[in-house]
Amino acid sequence: MLVSGGLNYRKDKADRTATELKTSQYWAGAKVYFTSTLFADYRFVYAISERKLPEQTIDNYSNTIVLGKSWSHWGGARVGYEYRVGDDFINRTKLNGLLANGWFKPTERWYFSGELSTRKSDVSDGVTLLGDENRTNHSLVGKYIYPNWGDISARWDGRIRKNDDLTSKVTYNVLSGELNLSRPKLGRLAVTYSYYTGSYRNESDVTSYEFADHVLAGHVYPVDYRNFTVDGGGTYYRSRRDQDIEKFSVDFGVSYRFRRIIGWRHATTSSTSMTSCS
């Protein structure tokens, strides 16, 4: 069993306006292993902020508990529950969330992982600007490693944000791929392509917005030559649908690594040896 905890304290003060802000954050955690592959993890955070002129106090706390399980070296999974409360002593918001993620490695070359989280916030007291909200995030990752050459991976991220009080809904998705090539005598090449899509809809005023963005980036890292290191690359951005934007940027860098000064090294070593003998 592992137990930890701590305190962070911060104070800001402006002499001209006599405004003062103090923040204290307390945190604690515990991790219990039932077996070598089964564990439970609990974390608690409490923070309070106090401001003078004008006076206002805000506090919030969160509880998170996670149950995890691993299977040798080829997989693992975690599921958890999160509970948060935010309170400024006028408005009070509660958040409940479920968390889950897992990974799978069938061979030394293949790797897969996934993650899902849902959060629902409710305004139990008072009125906030956004009101009640529901959020969902998810992602999937696949990666293939080719020995002595590099790796290639694909990733998908998605987000959904829904607000019944505002009758609005936001969706956001990213599909990306990355290629890394590396050769000892040549250097390394990294290429990434990402496709972003999203939409916003508000049923109350019939407002909608959509976008589809393409981002292509590449970077080259040649091997060092006589202590010189150079690199260069570029990024191409293209946006479609409700906006029509095109951008292109390039960047490069040069660095030089100085060799170690042998005479200074000997002098330092001799001085250290004399000090040790005394």
C-alpha cells in the first residue's frame, strides 16, 4: 500500500489596489495492490481561494477512484469514477464522470490503446453561465514498430459536448497518422497528417457551423556532421466548408556542439584529487 499527500500555497498581492488573493490546495492519495496485477487507486484534491477587495471565496474538491488490472506484458485495463464539486457560496456545481482506458500489445511490433470518459455537470444551487452540460471524450490508437526502420501509427480522437439549457451541441473529431523513419547513417524523418472535422449547432437560434481542416507536417533530422546538427521542415494547412483558409510555413535550425576541452578537464580532475586527499 502506498499513501501520499501534500499542500500547495500561493499568495498574490497588489499594493496599489490592496487586492490580495490566497490559494491553498490540499491533496492526498492511496494505492492498494490486491495482487501483483490488480490494484485500486484513490485521489482527493481540495482547493480554496480567497480574494479581498472585492471579497470572494471559491472552493472545490474532487474524488477519483480507479480500479486497474494488467495481464502479463500484453495488456491492461482501468475503470474509474470521478466526483467534483465547485462552490463560490452562491452557485454550486456537481460533476459526475466515468473513466475507462486499456491497452493491448499482442506482439513486440503491434500496440493498441483506447480511452473513454463521460462527464455530466449539474448546477445544484444558483445559476451559472453555461448551466448543465454533458461531455464525452474518446480515442483509439494503433501503432506498428518496424525494427531498425521506425514506426507508423494512426489515431482517432472524438469529443461531444451537449448543453440542454442552451440547446447546443458541439462535435469534434480528429483522424491522424504519423510516420517515423530512422536510419543510423542518414537521420530521421517524421511526417504527420491530421484531418479535423467538427460542427456546432444551436437549436434555439438555428445557428450552425462546420469545419474540415487538413494539416500536413514533415520534418527532417539528418545525422550530425562534424559537430553540426541541422534540421528543417514545413507545415501545410487547408480549411474547408464554412471557412476557406490556406497557410504554409517552413522552419529550420542549425546548432554546433563544442568539443570538451581536454586541458580544462585535466586541471579540474587534479584539483578535485588534491581536495579529496586533504
